[in-house]
Amino acid sequence: MLLWLNILFFLLVSLLPFSTSVLSAFRQTQVAPLFFGANLTSIGWLLYLQWAYASAQPEMTAGFVTPAYRTLVRSRFLMIPIVATLTMLVRFWSTEILLAVYAVLLPWYMIPSQFDQQPGHSVTPATHVSDG
């Protein structure tokens, strides 16, 4: 299941430059922002589904992933697709508002979360135990 989610995720990520160029070429039409928004929203939903699938199985997560961390990441991953889905409805009123919301949403993934800013939280690489 996770393999298919990854394949579809990267398929949509590889489609992002095309949807961006369509948006750039046909900015004032109704279809171009919808196409870009659908692509962006689908990427966000697939990212959330990947996390939900992986975090539901304890053997797929690292040792530092606590229930609080799972909830924080899930809420961060879920906020973008929900807002992007609702924003696609705004395109009927104003394309400029739609583009402004997308421009604000994209850097959201880069902003450190509260969990990342806590002192003492560090992610260390996994150590492998040799068999011999």
C-alpha cells in the first residue's frame, strides 16, 4: 500500500512543473488555477495518507515518534490539503486571492513546528547492530 502511495505521490510531484507552467501561461482563466490547485491538493492529501499509513504501524516509525509527535505531524500535514481544497472554491470569486493563498501555503511546510523548537529534541541516525 505504501509503495503505491509513494508512486502516486511522486507522479503528482513530477506533474507540478507542468501545472505551474499552465498556471503561468493562463493565469486569468478558471481552469489553470483549478488544475494547479488540484495537483497541489492531491500532493498534500497523499502526503497525509502516507503519514497516516506509516504512523499506524509502529514498526515503520523511529523510536522518538511519540503519540504527541504523531498528532502534531498529522495536523500539520492535514491543514494544507484542507485549506487548499477550500481555496479552490474561492477561484470562482477571484483568481488573485487563490494565488495569494497558494503562495502563503507553500512555505508552511518549511516553518519549524513547536516540536522542532523544543530543547533537547534531536534526531539521531539509526544505529545498526551487526550480526557477528
